[in-house]
Amino acid sequence: MDARLALKVTDLAQAPKLVAAALAADGCKIQSQTATQITAKRGSQLKMRTLGGAFVNLKVLPVQVQVDFTATSGAGEVRIWARDDLGFGVMLGMEAKYADAVNDLAAIVANAVNPIGDSTPAPKSDFCTMCGAKAQPDMSFCGKCGAAL
């Protein structure tokens, strides 16, 4: 399960800083960071397997993201590739939940570079960035933890 996005940005030098800050704020562990690429991981296979994937919120499901920063004829492009990090095992019955977790992480990265984007709106996450609860499109605050959406 994966999500891929490519976004044009006006300030490529600023993009890695914005992405790294957003990933850290989301609780991701940055595995590697260079001027042209960031790879990060969110969630825990151990916690997900111990508690059971059906009973954990999206922030616990193990997912990875790779973000590439490429200079283009404009200013630059940010390519996002988010994917599940289940490892061995089967996600039988959890495909939709994993898809939500992958799409949520991709949206977090896309929203991080939105201020330097080429005015194309970034996708809005369907989940609270603080607790992972499902959010309704018309909500301004999370119904579970009260965080601003």
C-alpha cells in the first residue's frame, strides 16, 4: 500500500526544513536526511502487533515516507512516497486502515511544503495530526483531543 505525490515548490532550499519539522511534530523518526532526500518512519510494529492493529490509532501503524527534493526549471519539485512498513505478516482486514495511515502521512508532508508551493492546494488530512482520530471535513477542532485541524 503506498501513496505518491509530486508538488512544485517556489523555494526548494526551504522545503527540507519544513518537511523535517512537520515529520518531527508528527512523532516520526527521521532515519536519514540530506539536502536532496529525507526518509522517516512513524509507528511501531511491536506496539501494533502487541495491541492488535484493529485497536490502535493510525499513529501507531508502521508507515514509512521518502521525500525527494529535485531542482527543476521553475524552483523545484518535492516528491513524496509514503508506504506501509508492516514487514512480515498479513494486513488482512486492515487494508483500509493502513491506506488511511499512509495517506495521512503523505498529507502531512504535502501540507508542510504548501506555504512554498506553487499555489496548488495540498490535500487535507482526514485525521487529527495530534491523536490520529478520524476528523470530519467541516470540523475545525478534533472531537477527541480538541486540537485545531
